[in-house]
Amino acid sequence: MAALGLIAVAAAALAADGSPLARWTLTETLAPARVLPLVGLGVAFALIGLRALTAALALLGLGIVAGIVGQDRLLAVLDLLPRAATHLFFTGPISYLAAGAALVAGARWREGLAPAAALIVGAMLALTIKLTDPSLHEPAYTWTPVLIAFWIVAAVTLTLRAFRRGWFVIFGRILGSWLLAIGLLYGGASLVPPKRQPPPPAMALPPAPSPGGERAIPGLPVPDEPLPGGGERFRQP
């Protein structure tokens, strides 16, 4: 599954110049910031039991559907956060925190947190797809990233479950702590308003010309000034 997916990604890279969908898929759907929470979710799925895994996969799909159908309501709730509209409504930090919490938790808590994290990540994924969709709601721009997301989660989950070792739990907690740190740093930095640049210094205006100066001719006496000998110069009408 991983090999077939990599072949599809390579084909999309070759067709990126002539296909807007392929170019958007490479720059948005397969961006590291989008892929990393899905990888963390796949690792969490590999560390839970079969029943919890089945529930988590179902909730992942349910979260995607809920994010697409209830897009306006979710955006209205997330818009309560400051500066949400300028940072994709914090869909990225929320996904990082949800996947990280499922990995850091202990074995008992992970069985319940992993399905809940799948629901949250699925909803945030759907919002991200809709917010970054450059088309006029073409179906291909929706189901393509959804299939890629399921491919990433399934490839990571099945690979780790097939070659599971005891130290995978330690690796999962380390990865979860990184995801939590990224989510907190990314979200905290997005909440801080940017520094306002000081206004440029005011430019000094040139001095106003003296009355009659614009009519002065070099080499001729200035009107309305007395002559050196005591006479008067001509006066202009």
C-alpha cells in the first residue's frame, strides 16, 4: 500500500505542470504540515486494540463527513478564537494537539482517546480541504485529499502493526510530545497579533515663496523696494 501510494505521488509530481489538481495536491494535501498529524494518528491506531481501531476508523470517516456537512457551524465556533480567520481557523494546531494527546496517553486512555482524536482530526481535515479548495466545489478536490488521508493513516497503521515491537510505545510518546509542542507553539504564535510598524517620519515641506518672488527677474530690481539713491522703482500694476 505504501509503495503504490508513493508511485501515485510520483505520478502526480510529473503531472503537476499541466494539472491544477495535481499541483494543489502536492502543495496543500501532501504538505508536511498536513501530513504529520495524519502520521501521528496512524501511529496511535497501531498502538490500540482491534475494537478501538475499528471505532477509530469509523469516527475518522464520520469526522470528515461532519466537517463537510457542518462546515458553517464549525467555522462559526472556531471564529470565536482571536485571529482565527487569518490562520485557517486553527485547524492545524487542533489536529496536532488531538493526535499528540492520543499518543502521549497511557494504554488505557489511548483506547478511548484515539477514536476521539480521529473524529477531531477528520473534522479539521474536512475544514482544511474546503478552506484551501481553489476550484468551484469540484468533487475531485474533495475526495482526492480524503483518499490520500486514509492512505497515509492506513499505510502507517498496517505497517507498524505488522512489525510491532515493544519500543513502539516509547516512540509513540516521543512523537506525541513533539506533536503537542508543535501544536502549542504554532497555535500560540498565531494568537499573538503582529507588531505594528511605526509610521514613517513626516517630511519637511519646502518654504513658501515670498510675495512677488515668482515675478522677480535676475539682474533687475525687485519691485516696491527703494533705490539705493533714495528714488523709487517702478511699481507694477
